[in-house]
Amino acid sequence: MAEITINGRIKVQSFYNSFLKEFPYLFPALKYPDGSPVDPDTTIANARSKSKDAYSPTEEADMSVNGNLFIETFEKRFTEQFSITCNIHLKKNGKWVATGPKYNSLSLNKASEMAESEGFDLIKI
């Protein structure tokens, strides 16, 4: 299992691709504080600068993610780090659903494995 490093210089689409390569049944939906989706063609830094009015980001420039990180911890750290809301979603029969309590207390690895065994869709973007 590889570690994903996220920083402001990468495009949102590149983050999505890296994340899905490691966890193909989990999608990290990024949204601004007003609920609108982050443009996949923008960088994390550009998206962060649009969000600064609503959040106070930390000063760290990078965030590392590995499969042992719990979903709820990942979502919280991402939001604190980059001032962009991150919510993990699953897809079943073409419909998106938020992970919820059943998955939030699982590691990213375990949640992706469980989603596969429960018949969720493999996510392709």
C-alpha cells in the first residue's frame, strides 16, 4: 500500500486519481464551505484560497495519507489542512451515497475492501 502525499501544487483531478488508485471504491468529494464542488482542474492551493474566508487552515504544506487512516480522521484532517470540505462517498447502482457511521470508523483500506464485498461500484472518473 502506497502513501499518498497531498499538497497545494497538485490539481484536484490528480488527487482524485491517486486516491482512487489506492482506494477504488471510495471517492473523496471535495467541496467549498458553501457546498459547491471544487473544480477538478484547479489546484488544491487555488481551491484553498477560495475557502479561506470560512476556515482557518493550518500552516502545514503537505498531508500524507495511508490506508490505515480512519475515514472520519482523513475527512477531518483534510478539511483542517486545506480549508476544503472532504467527504468520502460510495457508489451503488450509479447512485452516490455518503459513507456514514458504518464506514467512518473503518480504515480507508478496510472500507474499500468492505465496499467491494458489499457490491458497491468500482469508481471511475
